[in-house]
Amino acid sequence: MAEQPRRSKPKEKPRGTTKKKKRMTPRKWFFAAFFTVVIAIVCGIIGYLFITLNGERILTEKADMLELGEASIIYDANGKEVTKLYDANANRENAEYNEIPKQLINAFVATEDQRFFQHSGIDFFSVGRAVVKDVIARSKVEGGSTITQQLAKNIFLTADKTFFRKATEASIAVALENKYTKEEIITMYLNRIYFGKGVHGIKAAAEYYFDTDLKDLKLWQMATLAGMPKAPNRYNPINDPESSMTRRSVVLKLMYDQKYISEQEMDEAKAVAYEAPADLEEKETDPYKAYIDYVIEEALKVMPGMTEEELRIGGYRIYTSLNQTAQQAVEKEFNDDDNFEKSPDDQKAQGAMIIMDHRDGTIQAMAGGRDYVRKGLNRVEVKRQPGSAFKPIVSYGPALETGDYLPWTVLNPDSQKCFGDYCPRDPHGASPVTMQQAIKESRNLAAVWTLNQVGVGNGVAFAKKLGMELTSEDRNLAIALGGLTEGVTPLQMAEAYSVFANGGKSVDPHSITKIENAENKKVYTYKAPPSKQLMKKETAWYMTEMMQTVLESGGTGTGARIDRPVAGKTGTSQHGIPNFNSSANRDAWFVGYTPEWTAAVWMGYDITDKQHVIKKSSSQAAAMFGKVMKQAMKNVPKSSFKEPSGVKHEVKEQVSPTNFNAVYIPEQAKVQLSWAAPENSEGITYRVYRKEKSESDFSVFVDAATTSVDDMSVFPGMTYQYYVVAYNAEEDKESKPSESITVEIPETEVDIPEQPMEPDKPDDGEIPGLPDDGTNGGEVSPPPSGDPNQPVETETPGNGGTVSPNPGGNNGNGNGNGTAGPDQGAGGPIESADPGAGNSNAN
């Protein structure tokens, strides 16, 4: 029998190493679940008690804050109070629950809190939905606050959004639900909520925006009011009718979805256009509305998370850079109808203006429009086409920055009148012109030619540095004349020109200097960002030099002149209306600066059509600048533009006199010299050079202040050569000589009359002509007049006397026969009208 193979015994595990797997018995499962539920219940009870008790405590302590907060105050640059953002006695009238239409409550519930009548202060369903949407979007896109929570939140006027803040809101919401009925809560909410324009409460809002009582509100009006609390400054129908109408449609759709209204009611209410009450202007008493609106917007940006309601009734002290002298000047001129074109109907010609100190970026004054019925449409922040005011930003500025162009560089648009399919119009033609003259006269072809030379990409990049973010559609030569896809705002234009005024350094426009809370602790202090050199200081200086000529005679902005240095540029944009043949414009601009302040003025219509176009061009915008700035700056110390080191200066060649003429006048035995003065002859005199034919070199014959002189020192039979030069004594520079003229003086015959001969007398021993010394005993006798041994003296021409300059007009040749020339300085140059008036993009 074969031997079976041995089986190896399994290795024995060391004792003590065996680990038995524990099993969860049903009993253990029961106890684990039981204690988990108990702990959860205990935690829930504790949390509920905390929320309830904490909310009750806070509600008891701060119940008075349910009615009103402390007014925030705005101060001007001198620390003087300008206005309160909220007054307990202004624009508030509480309504009782039975005064509020049911459909109005439905509109707010449908929009703000759809489950308001079902939850107990906290809507966990809405919170969960909001969390899911936030997770999907990976950011906070939807809130879960109920109307009760919003009412609770308004008690606490801090801007933090921490967990504890939200927990406190929730606890107060629960306390409110326990203490008040739903009807009382919605009534408190509607009486407290802010509706923009300083209006608090639903009753005051109905009266202010619609001039009606609550009971008479129509569905479209209810929906309009229900849409406003989310953003009262943006969604109220006066500030922005279009945004308000869009928001109204959202509210109506929500009401329809929740079966509060029919589809027909929804459609009818969507279609109604808002018209402001006739007496609305009388209701608005806040001063400087556009500036205050801007301050509020800026405060909400620098205090992230704060609502406008919290800002207004948070007891804050907001210190601004408002200059009341400047602001009052703006208000005065914008309230004067004579400063604006007359409209054919009720749509007024509008305007906007902003003034800022480019030395520190502080906004001094602002006008958002001619009236404040629509103050929310702050035209300082509305984009318009800048026209020729954009030339320094996108064309000439980039050219100067390359270093290849200077103000006296000659531009040659005559070499190219069309650029592909683009052929810009220019009433000045296409002749060569210096850059300075092109800016002064606002020549179109020169600007387009220059941009084409430096490249559109460089022009766009330069504009971007100055705060102009152009679109991809703007990469074309039309931007040289301000033809932009979206346009730019007056604020952007003021900021860009401020860089030129500030030596090429960046400027940060702002209106708020600091904010303090109710406890007088600083919660915000303005800190200027680091200054950046956005362009060469030479570029900024050259541009300032050139734009000063815009205000000189022959420039397009003469109306902007004031009693201090000003540089600036006009601009107009074409109306762009199809099938409308007119030279009228859509927009008119003047943007300019003194050594201290920069200002931008825009004029036009909110809606441009054939009946609503600008006919006076940019001259009225320049005039507005001049009128306002003269008053606004009366208390600002005067200074001058400071030329930086390293800039180049044009070496100007003195222009020679023309039409030089020299004629001999026999009757007066003189040479009469005359010539025509060259252009720009201010401050120059003239030097006449002469040489006799036998002389080798010319010498100065006379210095004259007039354009004619006489040479009385000529001799008969002699030949003389003359030429004249213009002389600049300040620069000690002569022009090139005029043409030389030769003048021959004819011979003059002298007639000597014959004298009769006397008979000889006997010689008595006297020697004629000797003095009587007692030796000869006779008198000295004169020689006989006819003695041929004595020379005969003939009359010769005057010897010319002493040559000296004679600024009084006499030719100074010593004979007293000089003639006075014309008074070159009398009266000064005559100012011409705006050459660009009525020409699209030409000024």
C-alpha cells in the first residue's frame, strides 16, 4: 500500500492575538438611535429656548427701534451739515391694516415671502431652497429671509453678515411672530420699508409716486411699489422708468404664478407707462440731489453688505468733498433756461456737469440734469458719444507719447483722404497742419490720419490707461472722432482729462472722505490708491499747451474763457438718424481744466430724434463751463500750469517782411522805403540795412517800429542798396532778409551866377586881407565876391543827422520829415465765431 503524503498541520496562532468582530445587536441599535434622538431633541429645545428667549429679550430692549432709526447726516468739505438722509417727520405717514388693499399685500407677499402666512418667522423650506441654489451656483445667489426677518433686520443697523447676526435676526423674527399677528407684522413692515427719494412707508409712497390714496391704487401701481424694496434707488419709476417697468413685470408674473391675478390682468398692468405727478417737483426739497445720490452710491460701495435703509437710518456721519460755492453755481446755471436750447415740446434739452479737483481727486460739484424729477437718471454716469473731445485721448495723446510727434509737427492728411472705406468729412479740407492748429480748429482728417499713423491698438491702449474701456467693436479709425459703440460718461471724461492736468499721473475721483458711526468711531477713511504715471509728463504738458489754444481767437472753445488759465476741448457727435439730412448733433461737449480743477459738460436730449437734436453745437457747452467755473472758483487761489523739465520748445523762424519797395522822390531828395508786416508780427520791429555801391558790407541804417521809413541822407550821383528784416528783441533774432533793392540817385547840376569885375584900384601900399595891426593903417576888407581865387560854397543836401530808433513812428533820419505808421497794437485781434458750429465732429 502506497504511503500517503503527510499533511502539514496548520500553524497555531499565538495566544492572545485572536480578535472577535463585534456585532450590532438590535438592542444596541435601539439605544443608539434613542440617545441620538434624545440629544437632538435636547439640542433643539435648547436652541429653540435660546432663540425664543434671546429674541424676546432683544425685542423688549429695542422695541422702540421698530418704528425709526437715527438719521445719518451728510457734511460738506468744511464739515458743515448739508442734509439728513432720514427725518422722522418727513415723508412718513403710517397706515392701518384695514387701509391697505388686499391685492397690495398679495403683491408684496408674492415678491418677498411667498409662505409668509404659513411660517412662524423662519421659512425652513425657503432656506433650504436657497442653500441648494447657492451650492449649485457656488456663490450666494438667493436669500432665504422672510418678511418677518427683514423687519427684524432693520432693527440692527450694522452691515456685518455673520452667523451671529443671522441668528439674532432669526431669534427676533420668532419673537415677533409670537408677540404679533401676521396682519400686525405686515403692517409694520409696509409702514417702515424705504421706497427711495427719502420716502418711508407704503402710504407716503403711494402719495409721492402716484399722487393717490392707498385705496385707489391700481394693480400696475401696486406691482411697481412691490418691486422697489429690493433696490429703491434703481427700481423707483422716477429714477429709472425702464428698470422700474422691467421689475414691475417680474412682480406681476409672480402674482400670476401664485394665482393672485389673471393673465389678462397681468398683461394690461405690464403695458402701462408711468407718468410722474405734476406737483412732484414741489415735493422734493432735499438740496443738491444729484450729489447726495452719488454720495449714497459711493457709501454703499465702500461699506460692503450695507443696505441703503441701514445707511440712511444708521446714525452715520458722512463727510464729503462737496464745495457748496461750486455746487450752488452749478445749480444756478442749470436752472437758467436761457443756457439751453429751446425744445419744440415738453422734452427738455438736458445736460450734466461734474467738477473735480485733479490734485486729489475730490469731487467738488455735480449736476445730473436740469431738474430732479428724474434725479436717479444721473447723466454724469450716462454714456454718450464724446465726438471730438475724444481726439486728445485716443489720437493726439498716443502720438505725443511715442516721442515722434510734437505740437509743431506738421500732419499731412492731404496725402490720404480716405482710409479704406472710411472717408471722414472735414469742413477745413485736407491741407497740411500742425498738431496744435489741428486741435485748435478741431480738424477731423488730421485726427484720423494721426491715429492711423500711431495705430488703432495704441490708441485703444492709451484710452484704457485713462479709464476708457473700449469694446472690440471700437477697433477702428472712427474712434478718432469719438464714434464709439457704447460711448463714455462725463465722469469718465473728467477723469481722463484730469490726468493731462495732473502731469500724467492717475487721479481717483471720490466724494467721501470719511464715515463715522453713531458712536463717532471711524468706520471708513478714504485712502488714495498709489499714484501711477499713466503717460509721460512731457505728453501731458504738450497737450495742455495745445488745448489752451482752443480758447484763443479762432479756436472752437472761446466761450469757456475765464479769469485764469484754461485748457480744454470741444466735441460734438452726429445725430445718426436715418434719412435725416441735417447738420444738427446728438451730443455737445466741453471738457477742460484750470491748474486746479477739471470739469466736463455734456448737453443733449435723453432721447434723440428729428425734433430733438442740438443745433448750437459745442459753443453752448463751452459757455456753460465758463459761466459755472468763473463763479465756482472765486474762492480758489489762482495758480498757473507748471512746465516740467525736459520739454522741448519749437525753434521758430522769424518770418520776413514782404512787398519791400524803395523809390527815390526827386522833389524831396529822399528814398522812400516801405514793406508789409509778416503774420504774427506782435512784438517785432524792423531793421533797414543799407550800403553805398562802393562799400563792401551792409550796415544798419535805421531801426523802425513801423512799416515805412524815409532815407534823406542820400547824395546825388550815388547808388545805394537796401533790404529790411524783422527783428525780435526778446529773442534777439532777425528774420531772413527781404529782397535787396538798388536805388540810383541822379546827378544834380549847380548853377553859379556870373559876378561883374571891378576896376583895379591904385596900390596904396596896403596888403589886402591882412588885419589892421597898425602897421598898414588900413581895414581888412572881404575878398570881392567875384574873386576867382576864392572858392564858391554851394548848398549841399542834408547830411542825414544822427540815426536813432524812433518808436513813435518818425523815421529818425534827422530831417524831421518822418511819417507815423499804423498803430499795430490798437484794439487787439478780433474774436471769431466758433468755426466748428454746425459741423458734425468738427469741434
